[in-house]
Amino acid sequence: MIQNTSRSLVLVCCLFSLGLSAQPAASHNNQKVDGYRGIWFTLGQFYDYGDKYSGGLGTYTAKHKPLAIYAPEVDKTFFVYGGTTGKKDRYLLCMIGSYDHARDLVSKPTVVYDKKGVDDPHDNPSLLIDPEGYLWVFVSGRGRSRPGFKYRSREPYSIDGFDLVTEEEMTYPQPWYLDGKGFFHFFTKYTGVRELYYETSQDGRNWTEDRKLSGIIGAPGEKSGHYQVSNAFGDKVATFFSRHPNGNVDQRTNLYYLQSSDFGASWQTADGQNVAVPLTEVKNPALVHDYQREGKNVYLKDLTFTENGDPVCLYLTSGGHEPGPNNDPREWRVSRWQKGGWQTSVITTSDHNYDMGSLWIDEDTWTVVIPSGNEPQLHGGGGEVEIWKSEDGGKNWEKERRVTKKSKRNHNYVRKVINGKAPFQFFWADGNPDKMSQSKLYFGDFQGKVRELPYKMQKDWMRPR
């Protein structure tokens, strides 16, 4: 047990758990920062085996999607993350960076939005690139206490300056662009619980009204709440989501799925059955698996598709929300739709509910990159990054290689690059979940090569180490 560590964290958790620190004097919006420094955060909920989650959370949460996109038009990868000032009064800066593949150089990152004293990485940004090359950064709010923002780059494929487009209530932004249709945005609203919404736009400036997707009610008067992961395939948008009984996120359970091929005008199950939204019943046609009946929590990680457009969900199940071995086994699972029904298989196990990684599918070859190595900080969020592969469509899995080893700090929240190109196919942050630490950012490829983004930069462009 790490009870001594818990006591040391108490000294710093008070401000962090509120998402607050010293108020900065002036905004850093549209300013360059001299290095890639990720935000460190603790939730401040301590148990025998440490905090519910803490550490380097620059690429947090799983409900922010996507965070990185490769643009072949300019041979660059653009990526957003939660950065920090790195000073004593450290707080959150919503950042964007770019990696030039041809030159093997990374730019100084730009502050899209200065959170002005908020430390909470729930306010981290998401990214979208429109057909004209403009970069859209969706900055998450937090319930109704802090608004969300949409920003657009002033020039195509440029991170040098951004303008505010909208200010609104939105948390966990998940924007996608559908060719010939426009912007589709999944997000969450706090209505006493977390409920799922979506909105659409043809140009990114004029948006429809917010439309509720799911607000399940259990027992009479019992609102559930939800988390989701989403994606797009052709003209289809899709989401997997869980349920929070009585709004309690520590009891998150069940797996649901919905999709739409007409820009949200109607919604279907994976087998094409029409479903009226918003969902209100616990047992409904969207239910993939009833994990509540098995007493399991569900932690969503990623959604992707087979070459035929069949949906696949990567997630982790456990016996409860508290860290430590009492809630083992924590199993990494994939659930896929095939004609005739849903199929689920287990990849491997982890030691923490908030270990997070991503899934790729190339015909029958499936790849996950996850922090399933349970070190160096045992029972803390993250660990050593490993690559697992399946050559039979997700049925059987083997560990192909370890990406990181002998690390000083746990690595976590391994995020997929949309249309990623080596050597920048995924990226993540590190951090010590047991005590406040610096947090560095890294990127890597499926060959196991790792590059470290420069923590300090003396030039506008530098080569990653």
C-alpha cells in the first residue's frame, strides 16, 4: 500500500481537486511556448492504494476525441494537449503543436486558450481539420461552471493564431467532419447528471440546436448519466456509451451502441434497427452487454471500425472504482459487431481503471497500444507502454513488443493519430501518479520507436529526441 504517498498528495490536492490555482495576470492566448510541458493533476480521492487517478494527464480524457490528425497535404501531424506554465503557479494551457515529417522537426506549441488559473485537465481540447485545411480546436468546459469554446485557425494548416467562433455549454468534445455534410459534434451536458448531446453545422460557424442523444432513467426519477467514445466512417457517425446508475460515475457500467448515417436525423443499432432518441430506458435495443448484472464497471477507451464499417469498442472492465488489487481482474476487452451479434474477447489485464490506450484495425490485423506494463508506479494510473496484436480479427491476442522500459514515471493516455504516419502514429504523456512531477510528451510508431518532444525549446523548430 502507498498510504504515505497518499498523505504527501494531500498537501497538493486541495487546489488541484478544485481545478484552481493562483490566478495569472494576463492571457497567453495565441502566444508560443518554449517547450512541451504536460499538465499534472490529482483528483484528490484517496484510498489504501492511492488516488482514484492522478499523474501526467496532458492527453486526458478518453472522452476527448480526436487529439491528433495527420494532414498529407502538408505532410504534418497536428496535435492538441493540456499543457502548463511549468511555474510555481502552474495551471492549464490548451495547446496545439505540429510535427513536420519531411524535416523531422517539431514547432514551438501555441496556446489556443489560456485557462487562467484552472488546473483541471477535464478542460483539455480536441481537434478537427476541415476540407480547406483550417484547424478547429474544441476547448472543453466543465459542466455549467466553465463554458466550452470553439476556435478556428486564422490560416489553413497553421498553428500561429486562432480566433474564437463560439462560447457554449459543452464538456468532452468529440468533433468529426463528414465529407459533403459538414461538422458533427458529440458532447456532454451536465443536467444534474452527465447526458449525451450532439449538434451539427455545415460551416462550423452556424450550428443546430443541441439535441439529446441519451438520458436514461432507471428507477422512477433516477437519472443515469453517461460517458461515450465516438468516431466516423464514411457517412456514418457512431458512439459507444456506458450508464451511471443514479448518476454515480463510480458505478459506471453496461455497454450501449448507436449509429446514424443521415447526419443525426435518425439513429439505428448495429443491425439497422431504428431507435427513437433520446434513450430513456435501461434495457433498450442499443444495449450491447449488461455488465451491471455481472457487477462490473466499464471504462471506455476507443472506438474504431473494420474495413466493412462494423464498429469495435476498446474498453476495460473491473470490479469497482477504487484502485488496488481488490477490484482485479481489470480486463482489457474488445467488443465487435458481426452479422448475427456482438462478440467480445479479452486482450490482457491492467492494474488501474484509468489506464488508457487506442485501437487500430487493418483487415484481420488488430493492434492496441496500451500502458499494460504495471510499473514503475504500481497501482497508479498508467505504466509501461506495450503493443498487443491480434491476427484473427480480435479473437486472440499476443504482446508484440514493449514500447517503453525502465521508465522513471508512468506513461498513460496513449492517443491515436487519425490517418497517422510513422514515426508519429500515437502520442502520450508521462507523470508520477504518486506525487507531483513534471510531465513530458512522447510520440511513437508500431515498430516501437519512441521520440520525446522537447521539454524546453531554444528555437522555433527542434528535432525530437
